[in-house]
Amino acid sequence: MLYTRQIRESVDFYVNNLGFTCIGYDEDWGWATVSRDDIEIMLALPVDNASFTMPKFTGSFYIRTDKVDALWNELKERAVICYPIEDFNYGMREFGVFDYNGYLLQFGMPIE
């Protein structure tokens, strides 16, 4: 569940920029779910008693895929790049982009 104060804009970004499909949206509840392949990401307004001005998550969301090069070619012009596609010495080929709210999404696959 990713907190955001801008549900509609976040859904639009995932759909229009990252190729997801919106599979659930309720403006009254302040909640949405986007999906792509076998990935589902839920977006929600922060709970009332939570102080929230911006994302506070200090990690990343790592998505393993067998088509990292195709995803890179699809997404590199549609999102802010954290780091470009690269082969790493720990055996992964990966790249990272930021979503609408600044959450880091990493996509990677094992190097064969």
C-alpha cells in the first residue's frame, strides 16, 4: 500500500506512463489498485491520524522480470530515471525509475 494525497494523478501515471491497468478505484475511500502482468500495487490516502506530507519509504520496490530490456525500452522516456539499465556484479541486470510520488521502482532479472 503506497500512501499518496493524489490518488487520481498517481493512477494516471501508472496507467499512462508505466503500462499498468487500473483494476480498482474508489474516490470516496481514497483507494486504488493498478496491475501489470502479475504485479498489483495499491494506492491509498494516508489514514487520518498519520502525518503525511510526502513518501517516507526509504527503500525501493524490486520487481523481478524476465523482460527487463523490453521494459527499459518502454519506460525510459516515460519516467524519471534513478539509474539506467546496467549489469551488476551481483548477477542482476536492472534499472530504476521513480513513480509519480517519488517511490523508487526497480526492475531486474538475473544475468544468465
